[in-house]
Amino acid sequence: MIRAFIAVEIAPDTITRIGAVIERLKPLSAAIRWVGAGNFHLTLKFLGNIVESQIEPIGAALFDVLRLFPRLTINAKGLGVFPNPRRPRVLWVGLVGNEIVSLQAKLELALTPLGFAPEEKKFTPHLTIGRWRHGERTDGTAEQTLDQELGRWSDYEFGVTSVHEVILFQSDLKPAGAIYRRLKVVTLKPDPVP
């Protein structure tokens, strides 16, 4: 079995800016487990465990529906938490771009005939950059300072990513963190030549 997901990669300069903010935030809370910068990506669809024989049909379905989808841009903007500031579990960077929502919806439709049920929750484009351990946080001055610092970054522009391809990834979970391997890559439709 292969643990798989479909995602787009984020521009290196945007990742560098996010990493710099993480370094500023790290001393403010011991309750957060931080995601390594090398693992930042926008997950469009988590597939779970698949068998190797499913790789080709998934790749073909993605190709059929996405090869004519135009290339797009997404803007990484602001920090926030899920589900809410009183009980945070996930610290995220927002990703803005209407086209990415349309792309994800097309991807969902393409995978339904292959037995992958559409997501029940509304797609909210974001990068997970940290998770609170056990979904809890400690009270106190450090957490108040963290809340204030997060507020400072709520509208910060981290950068723009040009999305030219969608990738089917394999995820190997290791004690030091996940290792990702590309299984299939679908290139989006190039812009017309003027």
C-alpha cells in the first residue's frame, strides 16, 4: 500500500519567507510541533492508502481533466488557526486564488469514478505550518505573546506561486518527518503565445 495525496508545490522564495516567520514564532510556544519548510505544499486531495495498480488510472484521470486547465497563481497571505483561536489545533498560512478552488473541484470530479469520495468539508486553501501537540495549548504569558505575534502577521504577503503542474505524491511517514516522492506529474495548459 502507498499513502498518497495530490498537491501543488510552493515557490522557494515564498517558503523562505514563511520559514523566517516560523523562526520568529518558535520561541513563543513549546506547545507547537512545526512543519519543516521542505514539506510545505498545498494538498488538493488526500487519497489515503492506495495500491500500486491505482497510480496509472489516477494519473490518467488527472491528465484528462487538468491538461486543459490554465496555469494559475496563488498568493500566500496571512497567518491563522483552525478551528478557532480559543482551541487552536493547526497554524496555517492562507492561500488566495479563485482558480485553485476551481482546479480542486475539477480534480474531485475526476477522481469520483475511481472510488474516491468527494471531501465533505469545503476546500480551504492553506499551508499547515504547525500543529498544537494533542490539540491543546498552555495558558499564560507565552501564549498571549504568541496570539499578539500571530495578529501582526494576519495580512502579511508571503509571496506568489505560479502553478504549472499538479503532482500525485507518495508520502512515507518517518520518525523525523514525512518524505515525499513524485509518482505522477500533470502539466497545466501553457499560456497562449502572443
